[in-house]
Amino acid sequence: MSLGTFLKAGVLLLLLSLAFASDRAGAAQTSDRLSDPQFIAEGAKLFAPNCGNAYCHGTGGLGGGAPQLRDRGIEPAYAFKSISNGLPGTPMPAFQSVLSDEQIWKLVAFIVSDGKTLPGSSPAAVAGSSPSGSSPRINASETGLPASSVGDAQAGKALFFDSSRPKRCSACHLFNAEGTAIGPDLSAAAAHNSARDLFLSIIFSRDVKQSQYATITVSLRNGDKIIGVKKEEDAESVRVFDTTELPAVLRTVQKENISKIEYAKESVMPADYASSYTIKQLLDLVTFLKSSQSKSRVTLNDLFQ
């Protein structure tokens, strides 16, 4: 081995040693902070509006619509990764665009802490509610939440009409006379539904309430099927918005070529918006939908109340 090669190898080993030592020091520092009562208490304040509702992980992280988190021996590194990146295929969103790494570690500290006690915090503080049981609106200066936890109507509008997304909302819905009239008019829906109801209708597939939006399956004599929403019908043909792929295609089918027509109450709306949008994007969409009725912004707290 030449002297130059030897020196390069020595420098590389030195750098690796320093990086390893730095990682160990960082891990030790993080471990110490996870047991810090103040760090845990700040995590509890973040947990309440973001995760601690009946739809998600319940008050204090002890279980709700989503699984219990505390007192389960969850590894901190796994919790940090899951909160940051979300869990594909589930309603669990990614928070890395909403919360800083510091705030996510605070959430982790709360999750891995003892579920029966929280040093320095009262049960009301953990639940994120006032002593009387009322639920205050999110105030970034009071809770330490980032400004990104407040919806942006303009960002929501951009997402609603984003032509780069095949599953954009405007591909199937109208809003203030803009978009496509396949599904319900969302400007009307926003007027009669809360922010929470709109949020749930986006991330959960539900039975349709109006028969004109029922899912139609047209079976053809050649074995093909068209699935979507019926636009109109006459004596000779049926016109169907084919939603097999989005944006939908309007197809005219001659009745002589049809072997069977079936209807179902399930919506044709895609069921993967909880994983394809971040929680912030969903918040922005709901804020946009509510913007025509109210000038006040929607917060994360509004989505879960």
C-alpha cells in the first residue's frame, strides 16, 4: 500500500469514527430528552389537537378509532419514523411537512412516556381541553403549534384544480360553477357540512345519499365492464362517466350491446386520499371548501371536532 493510499484510508477511518461518535452522542442526547418532564409535557400539548381525538388515537393516546399508542412499549425510532412519514394504506398521514423534527420528537416523548401519569401536567392539559370540558380553538402562540397547522385557502384551491393530479377534486366535482359535474357540487356541500364532516368525506369512502351518484356497472355482451356514474339514458343508449381511471371519460353505450346493468350505493370516489395527501394538504382543501362561507381559517383542531 502506498503512503498516499495509507493516509487516505486513515483519514476515512477517522471521519467514520467521528461520525459514529457524533451519532452515539446525538442518540444519547435524544434519549435523555425523551425522559425530560418538560419535553413530555410539550409533546402532550402537540398530541391533543393532532392525534388525541376519538377519530385518531384517543385522549392521552390510550386508544380511539386508531390503536392505542401509549403503554405499548413502542420504540422511539419507530414512532419518529411513523409520525414523520405516515403509514401507507392507512389514514395515518405524514407530519414531516407540518411539524419540525423537534416537535415530532416531543410527540415521541409523550407517546413512550408512562400512560398513567404525565409529570407537570393535569389531565385537562393532556386532553387538550379546558377544565370545564370545552375545546378551545388552536392558537399557535398559545399551543406552540406551527403556522402550518392553519389551513390555507389558496393552497387548497391549487390542489382542488391541480391538473397534474389525475385524481384532483375538480375532475369529478364542481365548486362555484368550476370543475366537472360527475359527483356532488362541493360548494353546496361545504355550506351544509362542518370542516370535520368534509374532512371525513374525503378520506373515507361512504355510501352515496343521492341516487344519481350511485355506482353503475354496465356489463357488455363482449365481456367488458364499464364502472362509473350514469349521466343520462334514452331509449337506445346509456351515457356513463367511466371512472375506472381518472379523469373520467364519458362513454355512450348502445343498449343492444349491454347484457346487464347493476347499481350500488358505494361511491366511486377514490379511497386513498388519506395516504396520497398530507394532513396539511387535506387541511388546505377543507379550508378552501369552507372559504366561500366563512373568512375564518380552518385549523387542525376543526378537523377533529
